[in-house]
Amino acid sequence: MARFIDELKRTHHNNELRAADIGNEVVLFGWVDTRRDHGGLIFVDLRDREGITQLVFDPDLSKDAHQQAEALRSEWCIGIRGKVRSRGEQFSKKENKMISATNPNLATGEVEIEVLEATVFNKSATPPFEIVEKSETKEEIRLQYRYLDLRRKPLQDALKMRHRMNQATRNYLTSYGCLEIETPLLCKYTPGGARNFLVPSRLHHGKFYALAESPQLFKQLFMVAGYDKYFQIVRCFRDEDLRIDRQPEFTQIDIEMSFVNQDDIFKAIEGLMFAIWKEALGVDLKEFYPDGTFPRLDFYESMTKYGNDKPDLRFGLEHVDLTELVTEHDGGGIPFFEPLAKKFKDGTYRKDLPQEIIKAFVVPAKAGLSRADGDKLEKLAKSMGAGGLARAKVGASGEWTQSPLAKTVTDDMRLAINEAMGASEGDIILFQIGKTHTVHTVLANLRVHVAKKMGLIPEVGHGGNWNFSWVVDPPLFEYDDETDGWVAAHHAFTRPQDDCVDLLEKDPGLVKCYRYDLVLNGFEIAGGSIRLHDPDVQARVFKTLGIGDEDAQEKFGFLLNALRYGAPPHGGIAVGMDRVAMIMAETDSIRDVIAYPKTQKGTDQMSDAPNPVSPDQLAELRIATVQTPES
């Protein structure tokens, strides 16, 4: 073995050899992907991170190498020295003639290596699953043996793509004048954002660090310090419930710049997206956006038309808010519409806090939605918190069929809804009424579900369409029913729009701010804001949030103090690297683009984390655990 490592150095990876290399001597290292014994000749597909090369062990060329090949098994790690030759031709019994032996499905399919010398670096136990491109093995098993799962091509391709994303990011942002500077991972817990992971301090008993959920406060301090433009590819931590596009530890491209407005941020990030797509995928986004900019969508328009602020714009199926129309018709004879119409008319319905709404969208006749399909949609709606799913099929004369609504709805109301919805014969109108958040959520998810059923978008992946959009002009505050007060929709340091400052005390619900999200094919891939650098306006925002001077100083003191020392106007954004990689790789789980991910329960199957620690370790930290029925 020492001869291969010390004397014989690898000359190529297993995806590099071509017909031009025929006749050259090469040294290759890798793992046995497959082995085929053809009664004398033994063929081995050798695999490494770059691909596969076919080896031929011929006893007439090297008896020693051939003897070693007889023992080889899958996933053994080996090295070989040999000569590149053409695959040439072989006799086909089926066609009764000589045919080409090349493999057009392999980049190295024109050549093979006649092995002159071989060594086994390490044998392998029988793998718990087959290392193949499309594995049917349960994910929990693959995560337990992640080091084997990472040998599969889709995961190798994903991690290589992420490398190119990192390189493109660093090159582009460096050329843009940004400095890459690191920020602490262990920091002070600050309320108001996502739930933090806490880390006990051994040296300061009873005190805890928090793992940074983002570098937000630190990057703003860089701007106060005069560093002008900053970026970092940074690990962040949030102790939140998990889903397909969320992990407890994740990576983001974090950016902050001084002396900028919203348009300046957009220009920088649009250029970054163009650079990443070009470098990582070989896709020129100018084919989709010739002027180099992404369209903008008003937050409230997004909520009205699509039910969320991260809409998939690859298809239509837009929602229509029917609340005012239904009110004009006093409920239109539909019993469960009438109470909301009454609230609207008697003045108890607040337009600035629309706690209840009526919305609908049309499923086109060409979707072929059957009654059974409608029942399935209703079941899906109920799983999301809806009381049901009212629906009506439009007949040839505009009448409603297959619906209990048809029995009581007035003609005027029915015709008005048909017109508002643009519904025609065979179309089915799906209705939702109730709490605003629930109605938006239910119809937003049904919209995507119907689009996939109709083939408007693929079940997974982009389908060749990259529909970017900036979602802009959202509210600064959200009303919290539990506390009966206002909370920050993003964070307390977001700058209100200039023409909304006077509304901070008068009508907080109408205050819009300079916050923005970049959306791609139904996923939020980046979000940020222009920050508050004016201490007076900051104090007014805190007052609206019910945060007094003493409370603000306790929670955010070090940032507030810094802002008093000539803080420049500044703003920033964070791009979700994992989420972008998931979309680019056309997979339905963020775990497929992370080297060592956690499960949906936040556990590491491979290393068995989290795990109990010894009583001595807890005692050293002055920590006691509490046993609960769940534990």
C-alpha cells in the first residue's frame, strides 16, 4: 500500500479520462461501485466524488492484480495503476455482430483502464443499504449512516453545488466592496425573535449564553464602527419546530451596508443571485430578467391574491377577497356569511384589523375536479384548521350546482360573485370564511395543491421556471390577540416608511416599513430591512410596542448605546443558503443539501445527539434536570 501513497500519486479523478487519454498510464483511487466477473476478465466500476471509471482486470496482463480483483467487494477502498484504452467493440449474441462497447451514459464511457497493479487500502463491511443514485432506503437509516449516504451522487452533487455557491458569494460580495467579518456564536439572549438555544456558563454559575439566531445586532454595530459593507456566510441557530425547509442550525449569507436605501439593497442582492445561478447551475438569469432586476409585489396585494407573503408566481389561481361584496348584499342569503356582513355594517368590523374575512378562488373546469376530489380538498382544509370548505360549481347559465349554497344564495349575490371571480361554466368556486390568518393559510395551501394536481407546477422542483419577486411595504406592527397589544412584525429596529412616522401613535396598524423579502417559487429565500438609526423614532417605536426606557436598555442596551454615537443610515438582508440550495437541487427536503442534518425531531441519528450527560458534568455547571411525564 505504501507504494501507492508514497510513490504512486493519483493522476486523475474518476470522471476525467477521455478518448484523448488513450495510451497514457494513470493512477486512480476510489471505492468499488460494482464488480462483474465475466469468466476470466473482471470488470470493476471505480467511484470517487467526481464519478466512475471502468477498470478491467485481465490475468494475461497482471495475475497479481487479477487475483486481488477476485476478492473485491462493494465499497472496498482501492488504488490501481493501469493504462487507458478504448472500450472498442464486443460481440453481441443478441444482434450476432460486433457492436460498440462504449457507454454513452458515462462521461468516461469511451475508455477503460487495463489494470497493471492494484492495492486494497481498506475492506468494507457489508453496507446497510446499497449506494445507488435513487435509494429506497428509509431516511432514518440513511441518516444513521450518513457517511455512506454522502457517497451517493445526488448528495455529492448538492455539496459540490454548495461549494460553488460559496465561491460565487465570496467573489461577488468582495468585488462589491464588502468585508467578510465573523461575529460571535455565543452571545446574550435577546427576546423578540426566534427561540434561542441556551448554553450554560461554567465560569459564571447560573448564567447562560445564547447561540446566535443571527448576527443582527453585531452587524449593525459594524456599521456604527464604520465598516460600511459587511458580509458573512454564517451558521445560525433557532430552537424552533422543524419542517422540510427548516433546521435548528442553518447557514445564511448575511449582509449589511451603510448609506443605502431599499433600492441599493435590491441591486446588490439581484447581482448576487445572478452570480450564484451562473456559477452554481450554469443558468443565466438574464434570460428571465433582461434588465437585471426582479419584479416587486406589495405585501397586502400578495396576502389578498395568494394568501401569504411568499407566493409561488409560476401560475395564477389568484384569490379574491369577497368580504365587502358579501357585506353589500347583507350576506346574500348564505347563513354563515350574514354575521360577518352585519359586523361590517354596524361598525364593529375594523378594517385596520380585519380579524375575519371571506375569500375564494376558482378551480378551472379543465382541472376536472370531481366531487371526490372536492371532498379530499375539504379534508385537507380541515387539517389546517378550517371548519369546512364551501364550494359551488358554475352551470351554463351561471347557476350554482353541487352545492348547499345554491339553496339559499340570492340571484344578485350569485351573479356578483361569479363576476368578481371571473367564473364560467364548469368552474368550481372554493370559499373560506373565518379568522384572517386561517383563511389565508388554508386557501394559500389549497392553491398550491390544485396547481400541482393540474400540472401547472411540478410536484418537486422548479420546472425550468425561476420566478423571483420582492415582497415590499409590509406592516411594521402586528396585533397580538393574546397580549391585546402591538408586536414587531419583523424586529423592533425596522425603519418605518417616512410618510408613516406620524401614524406611530395614531394608528400603528397602518404603519408600513422598509422591510423586504425575496421570494422564489413559493419559498422565502431572503429577508431584511432598512434599520432604525434615529434614537427619537426608535423610542416612539418602543413606546408603541409597550417597551419602556428601562426595559429597552435591559434588552438592547449595547445596541441602543452604540446608535447614539453617530450611527449611519444602514440596512441589510440575510439569504437562506440551505433553502436556496434545496430549490436549486430540485429536492423536497432541506436535509438533502446539508452534509449532516438533523431529523424533523431535531436529533442527529448518526452521532446520537442530543444525549444525556453525567451528573458530574451537571454539577460542575450547577444545573439540575427536572423529570416530567413526557421525559
